[in-house]
Amino acid sequence: MKTNTLKGSVMLVSGIIITFFPNIISSLFYIIGTAVIIFCVVNIIKSLISGNPASVVPNIIGILFGSAVTSLPHFVQQIIPLTVGLILVFNGLDYIAKAISNTGLRIFNIIMAVTAVGLGCTLLFNLVQAGNITRIIAGLVMIGAGAYDFITGRKSGGGNGDIIDI
């Protein structure tokens, strides 16, 4: 399908940008957020000069939105590893409870508990480095998924498009 080829191409490019060029994403958020802030400030000035104060409130909301967008890269960089770290620690505690209650394979539960708690604590206590690792892993997954979609889209695109009913 042509859709898979297009989707695969977009995923490949996005994955490469996320994995190897993270500053492009941060710069894009800064540019968009700053543009929204400037646009809203100009609109506030225009509305006050023209005597139409009714549009001030939506523009103040726009300024807050623009500020949120400019701070988004830092927020995402901090919140994703924190969330994943907490999930891993809680899963590790669950594996400890399973090992104590003899549910399933005890050795496997102990190994999984140590691994999950260790990875979770690593993510929780080193958020910046963990955010970079998480970004790289997400980018590599996007590259793999994009390559798969691109290849399957190219291979399925060679047919004549007829549906075969068996």
C-alpha cells in the first residue's frame, strides 16, 4: 500500500531526527511557542488601541499556551523517565511480592524484581541521562517501525490492487 510507504517514510525521518538530532525538536518548540507569544502580545496591543478589550483574555490564554510549548521539551525530558522509573519500581515490588508468595517461578520473579527495581531507581535518580537514553530508544524503535512499514508498503505496492476473495 502507498499509505504504508508514506507512513514508513515519515516514521523513518522522525526516528532519525529524534535519535540523532534532538536539538531540532527543541528549536521547533521554541520557535512555535515564541511565535504564539509574539502574535498574542501584538493582538493584545491592537485590541487595547482599538478599544476592544474583549479579546485580551483569549490572547492571555494564548501567551500561557505559548509559554507551555516553549517549556515542553524540558518537561517531556523530565516526566517520561520519572514515569517509567516509577512504573518499573512498582513492577519490581510486585515481582518481590510474587516471589514471596510463591506465585509462578520464584527465581524468575526474583531476577525480574532486581532488574525492574534497579532500572527504575537508575531512571529516578538520573533523570537527564535517562531522558536521553529514552529518547534514543524511542527514536530507534521509530526507525525500525518506519523501515518495516516502508518495506512492506513497497512490496505490497507492486500488485494490481485487485481483491482476491477465497
